[in-house]
Amino acid sequence: MKNFFRDIKGDKVIWIVVVILCIFSLLAVYSSTGTLAYRKQHGNTEYYLVKHFLILLFGLTLMYVTHLIKYTHYSRISQIGLFLTFPVLAVTLISGTNLNEANRWLTVPIINLTFQSSDVAKLFLIMYLARVLSKKQELVKDFKKGFLPVIIPVILVTLLILPANFSTAAILFVTCLVIMFIGRISMKYMLTLIGLGFAGILLIFALSKTFPKLFPRGTTWVARVDHFLNKEKADSDATYQVDQAKIAIVSGGILGKSPGKSTQRNFLPHPYSDFIFAIVIEEYGLAGGSFLLLLYLILFYRVIRIASKSEGNFGSLLVVGIGFSLVFQALINMAVAVNLFPVTGQTLPLVSMGGTSIWFTCIAIGIILSVSRRTEMETKNGTELEVLQEPVLTMKPQTPGLV
């Protein structure tokens, strides 16, 4: 164990949080896939456990490799990635794999690997925003030279994601607003943007009610909001998932039923993904659910610490953007499970069963660790210089982590 902590780089607390989340994930997925195993794998309940373990193991490998790359390289990668993102999102929207009446997935030929293109777009857009804002700090108050280069990619990406996945587009848009706020974009422009965003949402909902065929997914969005706001009038079929999640949470109590003894996993349509937090509370109780929430809050706290210590603007904006996106998604998933938010379809990062979504999450955390690793190296080098007490003029100037 000592050798392990000695060899890995970056924030050790984040590594520990990720490992604990993976353990939670293995236990929760194994418990919640029993019915799925009997339906699709002839009762082989270990199938999804082994599969999920291998996915997590590969994800941790990706995270380790990603954190070894100097984080400033991601600035260059973001330019190429964002350029490729637009056609990928367009292809997904037009001819992507249709699941639950939405083209969110893209299947890679030959290997038949399916992934959500929005996961790729989200990561590249955050990286690109961090790059542009770090380079244009002297121009961020200028509308033409500072604001437009930032907001145009944001609008294009969110509009391409929106028709098939409203919740992901909304989370990404809010994340971009947070990055722009930290990047010192003029509040006048940001308030205008927020106002236009709300107006756009209201317009989409109005058009969805008036012209249902114009936005195929619009009727689903409207129905979910209506059922959430008017719980008394909603029929039992419309609130079935939420009702089953409530039963799971209530039956869990303070300490839960103990691992593997969930009953609502047999009734929830997706207990291993969208509503896995309800299963966690049922089996581990309020104590387990609170501990899981605490892990995400610790993750975000460490992200803020890393951002505050980073020498370059790019590193600070990068880790805050990625960290906020992950934790915000986790909070949305938990809020849906406890009926504080309408159903969104957002998974719980690193806990819900998945494939490429877990891998992209691990890559994102690896980038955060890359910034932390670089900061540690610079701090260590600075300490060594102080110990050696060499004259400043004889030393080569340190190159900060600027883009």
C-alpha cells in the first residue's frame, strides 16, 4: 500500500475518493442487475459484476495514463477535439443509434463500440473554454474579441446536443457559465446570456405543447416537468419510476437493509443507472447515501484546492470546469432519485453501470490529477531551490503552467 501511494502522482485524496466510489459501484451494480441477469444472461448474476469490474479497471488505467500527460498538452488537444466534435454531434443527431426515442449514441463500425457523443463534446468544450479564456484575459470584457470566441462554440455544441438530450445540454451550459464567470467574462454579457437561455427554454416548451411533432423529445420534457409540478394530478404510470424510488428510500431507513437485499431493484426500470442512488439508500440507508454525497463534495473541495494552487489560468479553469461538471451531474442524479428534481436520465458518475461513460469520467478525473501532479512538481522544485539556497540569477527561470 505504501508503494502504491508513493508511485501515483497528483492529489492522493482524489485517488482515494475514486477508489471508494468504484467499490460502491461494484456493490451497487452487482445488487441491482439481478433481474437484468435473469432476463438477458440466463440467471448468470456474475456476468455484469465481472463486466463492470473490467470496465472500471480499464477506466482506472485510462485515468492513470491521462494523469501522466502534462496538462498543458490538453490545450492543443482541445482545438482538434472541438473541431471534430461538431461533425460527430451532427452525425449522431441525424443517424445515431436510437435508444428511448433519442439519437444520443454513436456506434463505431467493426468493433461495435457504442458511446454518447455528448460525453466527448462536453470534455472537449470545457478544455477549449479553459484555453480561450486563459489566453484572452486582457480581452474578456470586449464583446467582439473576448466574448464571441467563447460563446459561439458553447451555443453550437449545446444546440447540437439539445434535441436528443436536454438535461446534458443544460448541465453543460451551466458548467460553461461557471467557467466564464471564473474567467472574468463581463457580467453584463452573462446576464444577457442567462436571460436568452431561459427565454429559449420557455419557447421550446411552448412550441412542444403547440406543435408536438416539431420537437419529438419536447413532449417528454414537458410531461416530466408537468408531472413533477403537479404530482397530485399525475397518473401512476407517469410517476412509476419516482414512486418506486421513494419506496426504496423509505424502506432503507437510517442504516439500510444491508448489501444485496434490495427489493425495489425488481421494480425500478433502470436501478443500475438512472436510479442507482435509490438502491444505495435502500441497502445502505441514509448513512450510506450521505456518505456517497460526502465523497462527491470532498472531490469538489479538492478540485478547488488544486485550482487555487495552480500556477496557470488554464489549469485553474480546466479543473474547476471538469470538477463542477462531474459533481453537478452527481447532485442532479441524487436530486432526481429523492424527487427534488424532474426525471432527467443522468447517471451517477463512477457509480452507475456504464461503459464509455465511465471511461470518459475517468479521463476527466485524470486531467484534474494531471494539473495536481504538475502543481506538486512545481512546489517540490520550489522547495528544493529554497533548501539549496542558490542565488536566483544562477538558476534557470521556472516555466509556469501557462498555455
